[in-house]
Amino acid sequence: MTISRPDGQRSPTLEEVAEWAGVSRSTVSRVINGVSTVDPELRELVQRAIDATGYVPNLAARSLVTRRTDSVALVVSEPDDRTEQAEPFLNRIFTDPFLGRITAGALEVLRPEGIHLVIMPAESPAHHHVLRYLRQGHVDGVLLISSSDEDPLPQQLCDLGIPAVLSARPGKPLPMSYVDVEQQVGAKLAAEHLLAIGRHHLATISGPLDMPSSQDRLAGFRAALAVHGHAYVPSAAGNFTRASGEQAARELFAAHPEIDGLFVANDLMAEGALQALRDLGRRVPEDVAVVGFDNSIAALQCRPQLTTIHQPLEEMAAEMARLLLARIGKADPKPRSVIFHPRLVKRESA
């Protein structure tokens, strides 16, 4: 039975929780502090007592005991050379399906553990604020979305000893766990599909070329086509936004109007490329077949719906969270990499 109190009366105490559960005060304290050796039945009994009494743990006091905040930061880092783009950084990250899928996947693992997720944009001018927040111990660890070879944040986290996991292969060797998808394999799937449906003049829109994922997708696409005798593959670089995909497509088709197959390194840019093709009077897929990468909600919003390479971002983010919790708990302090497999999802555009 819940203990009720008139408005303004004091909150329930640890002793009252112990009395309700019929256990010692120290047992209640061990449950609240997450001590793993507590018997599961006792833990459940104490939890029922907490719910019944309305007891709210003093998180500040608990943190002093456990040295844990039960919070994890999801940091989205942006390099210096992208801060001058026309579209503001916050607009880009919060309108990109990528961040939503990463957040959803991480929460699937963190929520059941009682861990809060703090989303922290870290464009270049804010790097030092983010780093100071992390250094001050406000979170137990970091899930880091860092895209550039030149981003100093991954190395800084290593130097500070802050537990962290990267969302992709780092551009430089680091003692940090990461998850990734087989980027080159995904690009190869796109190339082979375009060839299989009879396209001969192929091109690609890559992501920013300071990103390992962009480099890998471009290299994989070119390598797959080279096997089939395509020595030259026209390409243009975007920045993973709709507008950049549209601009890159216009540039490509102005220089190479014969293109009949296009691989675009993410679905948002592919959506922009489809708009450019409509404006140019090119029919998709009749005149130009288009393949994207991600299999995000943007692929379904495209008209026609987008054939794309699926990367399991939710599963990848969940694995990031598991690696980070293991690192925080010291169960697995050694850096690990977990690589996921892509697959082709056929729709109307190719």
C-alpha cells in the first residue's frame, strides 16, 4: 500500500522503505546503489517498497557512493571546415534521420539500465564547452558521432580517459571501440545492381571526402566498376544534405549528360538528386536509375521510392551502447570493433 502524506509533509525515508520491505536499511541502500550481489528476489521486494512509499533516491548522494551519474552523452561533432556551410549545423543534425535512428537504437539499451541520454551538438566553436562538460564528470561516458579525419575530439577523449565509443571507423588509429557497416561492400552492392539492370554510364555523389565512410563508399563503388571495365567514374561531393545532393546532381549532369545510373552516398542527398533530375526532365528510373545509402525514412519519402543500401543503424547504435556500458563497468576495457553487414533494398528508383 502506498504511504500517503498531506501536502508539504516530508518525503519518505530510507528507513521507511526498509520497514515496508522487511529488510535492513543497508540492503535498501545496496539496491539503490546498484550493487550487483543483491539477491534478485530481495531487489524486487525493495523496488516494490520504493514504488509503494514514493521514495525518491538522493541522486547526488548516490553519485558520491557509486561515482556514477547514470547519464551518457551522445555527442555529434562537427569539424572546422564545415561550420561555414549555408545550412546551420543544428538544422542539419536535427533534420537528418541518421540522428533519430542512432538515438532510438541507443535508448533501447540504455533505458532498461536506467541510463539517461544527453544529446550534445559539438560544432567547432562549441568544442571546448562540450569537452569541459565531459571533463567535469557530468556523464559516465560518450557515444561519439565524429565524421572527420581532422576532428580532435576522439583523441582528446582518449587522452582524458573518458569512456567513449565511435559510430564509425576512425580516420586515424585510436584506442577506442567503434561500430561500423561494411561501407565498401554496400557501395559494391549498389554498383552491381546498376550494372545488372543494364546501366552503362555510371556516376556517384559522395559525402565529404574527409570522412572515412565517404572515402570507403567512393572507393568501393569505383573498385566494383573497375572489375567490369569502367576505368573512369564521374563523381561530385556533397555534405549529406538534400541541397548538396541536388547541387551535385546538377553539376554531374551538366558535365556528363550521358549518365544513366547514379549511386548517391546517402538517402537525403539522393532525395535532392531526384529533385534535380525532375527539373532536368530526366525520368527515374527510365532515363536514370538511382540508388541511395542508409534505408532511412527519406528513402520512402522519395518519389519514386528509393532503391537503397540498408545499414542497420538502430542495431549499430544499440551495440555502441552495449560496448560503452561494458567499458564504463570495466567488464571489457579493451577497444573492440563490431562491423555490420549491408544489404540492397529494391524499390522503384532502380
